[in-house]
Amino acid sequence: MSNNHWKNQLDQLGGRFSDHTFLGLDAINNASSSDSMTVLSHESITSISGPDTIPFLQGQLTCDINQLSTNQSTLGASCTPKGRMIANFRALNHDNHILLTMPAATTDSQHDALKTHLGQYIVFYKAEISDVSSKWLRIGIFGDSCDTTLSHLATLPEPNHCHAADDYLLLRLPGVKPRYELWLLQNAIDIWWQRLIGLFQIKPTPSWQQEDIKEGIAWVTTPTREAYIPQHFNWQILEGVSFKKGCYTGQEIVARMQYLGKLKSRLYRLTGTLADPPTPNTPLCLSSTDKKVGEIISAVQTDNDELIEMLAVLRSDAVDETLYIEEKRSIPILVTALPYEA
């Protein structure tokens, strides 16, 4: 992150980071509301641009790029020919670019993996892939009344749309509770940052990741790359897969599972009183038989120091059983409700 101009600015404004995680401010901010904001430094931004961008991506992604209008966003994924996800992301159509946000990493990143995968096909198109993470500072804003507070600063868009100005974007995410992403160009950071810290409580990045878990949104990371089809992540329920768009790489497998197969495992939300969040791919087992029935996809520590929120791909026939994480048999792991019907 050393080449991120916005990070250098936030360093000067008192922001603290550990690798790709925003930790907070050096000083306590006196916010006027109970709503929250954080820096989305845990994600990178991949740009695909050029005259053939739309037809190229239409043949590669699970979402219908042809139907993605300017300043509209959607979830999507890129799969291997066997239907396994290389990456999943939120895609935004802005200024003749398709911008994909997904988890960042110092090495073997999702951006690099996706660029390598798409590079096999892009040679036939006039399009290019680049990392534009340093161009935008992305701030996540969330809380029950954040709509009201933000309405005094900018025009509020509809879910899955963004309001675009000369030096910022305001993107509204779908979901049970209001959440926004504010994308700032470098020349807008100083002014907007001072406005925002007077209005919102500053939270570390994991607070936003916890909101993703509550919304039932899981992201492919290096440990889980090429391990799951989109339906394992409930991506079809979250409108990250189009079954009407036609062919794309991996489409045959994804469609076959939807119409002919029987999905035995899918994404569930879990909680447990653990000392530390388990890492991706940590096995989940049945207490009655010790049989492995799933794997952790993501986990984060909540404000309650011992309560861990998790998403896991779990066998559906194990949901009503007593579960534990391998090597922590004495601690029960509980399945809790997702905000959508699966």
C-alpha cells in the first residue's frame, strides 16, 4: 500500500493501518451521530477498459454486463471452465470502465489471479486490465440512520446505483440495512474527510467485514480460490449470476447445477465464542461423529471480544446438528439466520 497516494494523505490526517487493514485514528473523533464509517483498504479495485470491454466481459463473467448501465453495480464472479470461482466481486460501470472490487493481498492477490485468468482470453479483444486501487479512497458508511446524515452531503442513489460527481462517487449497496461506499479522488480527500469525521464514528475495517457477514456476502480469497462454484456462496440468490445471458466460461457447469443438480452444501452464517477468528478452510465437524461437514470461508471478531461472526460452506443436512471447529471441540458453533431466503 506504500504507493497509494490516498493512504499517504490519511497517514498525515491521523489514520492508522496494519497492512491492508484500517485500524482507526490517532485521536478520538467527536461524531454527531451514532452511525459509522471506515476505510475499505482491505479491497482492491481492478479496472477493465477499452472499446471491447463489454463483449469481452460478457463472455467471461457470471453477471450480465450487457445489462449493466452507467453508474450501476452488480455482484459477479469469474470462473474456470469447471465452474469454480477464480474471483467474485462487486462490478461498477463508471466512465467507460468496469471496476471490480475484491479482497486485497500483498502477494498472490485476487487482482493478479483474475488478470492471469482473463489474460488467456483478452488477447482477442481491444481491452486492458489494470489495478487502480491507488486512484480511489473508498470509505464505507453504515448505520441505521446514515441515509439521513448523508442526504445533507450528496444525492442518495438507489440500491446498486451510484451518484457520480466530478471528484467522488456515492454507491448504495443493496441489503437489509443501509450501506454506502464513498469513492474519493485524491483532490477530494481533505475536504470530505473533515466533513465525515465530524458526522460518523470511526471504526476499523473489520466492522465493515462484519456487516458483509451479516448480509451473507462471502468473498473468494487466496485460500478458497477455485474451490467453490457460485451457488456455494449463494451468489445466485444475491443476483450475482444471470441464467439468461448466454455463454461464459464455466457457464455449463453453473447452469447444470442450477437446473439439474442438487446442491448439498451452501453458505451459512455462524457464531461462536472463540478467542480468535478461524482462518479460511478451517474444517467444521459434527460433535456426534467428528465427521467434517464444511469449511470456514470468512470470520471476524465482533465488538464483543470473544464472539466471532463467520460464514461457512456447510452441508445443508448438518445445519440442525451440534457443530465445532476442529481442535476446539468444547466450543459449540451455532448456525444463525441470513437476511435472505436460501
